[in-house]
Amino acid sequence: MIRLADMLFTLLKICAAILLVAMLVMVFGNVVLRYFFNQGITVSEELSSWCLTWMTYTAGLIALREHGHLGFDGFLKMFPAAGQRVLLSIAHLVMIAIMVLFLHGSWLQAGINLGNMAPASGLSLAALYGVGVLFSSIAILILIGDLYGIVTGRVTQTISSEADKALAEAAAHKIDDPTRH
């Protein structure tokens, strides 16, 4: 199962990269066309914004799986490990509930816009709003997996702060400040 998830997220990383390249090519191409030829490709403006939307959501999923989002852990650190696990469990349950609401809203929005076509490309707007369905479905699975790890104790280090790691590294290497005498 983990191997399948790894393959899915490798595919998501590739998709995010392709979307970024497509967006850059469309935007840069349109800038060049407008500057040199006083013309542009209308559909490229629309599709580049769609690429940005899809890329943002896919990158958000990747960051969610890799625990790459910013977090404030100052309050959480005041508790022992068991208390941290309880609070993290509550936080994950809240995030799952929010993602369920997001899934429901995205599903409704995609259904509403199924017959509406984008003005420049003529594509169904459900393709734009459908990314919310994909995002929230996968996010729910990630959060459930993380919650399972927290509840069963498979997550050994509940809090890992980048700042703590940097401070520990600086203390270990005794970094000298050239401004001090």
C-alpha cells in the first residue's frame, strides 16, 4: 500500500512540474507575442490560471504528505508526549472534518458547473472545480493515515521543529559571531 502511495505522489510531483512548465510557457509565450506582435493567445491566459490552480492543489497534497506545511508548535510543546498525541489527534480530526466539508462543497460546485463552459477554451468549468474533489479526497486519506500513526504510537517524535533542529546544530558547532569580541 505504501508503495502505491509513493507511486501516486511521484505522479503528482510529475504532474505539478508539467503544470508549472505549461503555465510558464503559456505566460511567457503570451508576453512575447504581445510585446513583439501586439497579439496574444486568449486561451493561454485561461489555461495558465487553470494550471496554477491545479499545480497549487497538487503541491499542497505533496506538502501535506511530507509534513511540509508551516505550523505553530509553541503551545503543543508545553505538554508531555501523551498530551501532544491527544492534541494532534484532535487537530487531525478537525482537519478531516474540514476536508469532508471541502469535498462536499467541491463536489456540489463541480456538479453545478458541469454544463458551464469556460469562455476562451470552451472546456467545462467542472474540470476547474474538480480539483477540489481530488485534493480533499486524497487529503482525507493522508490525514487518516497520519491520525492512525499518532493514535497507535507509530509516530515516535510528535513534534519536530525546524527551529529546534537549527538551534541544536548551531550549538553543536559553536558558531562564532564575528561581531562579538
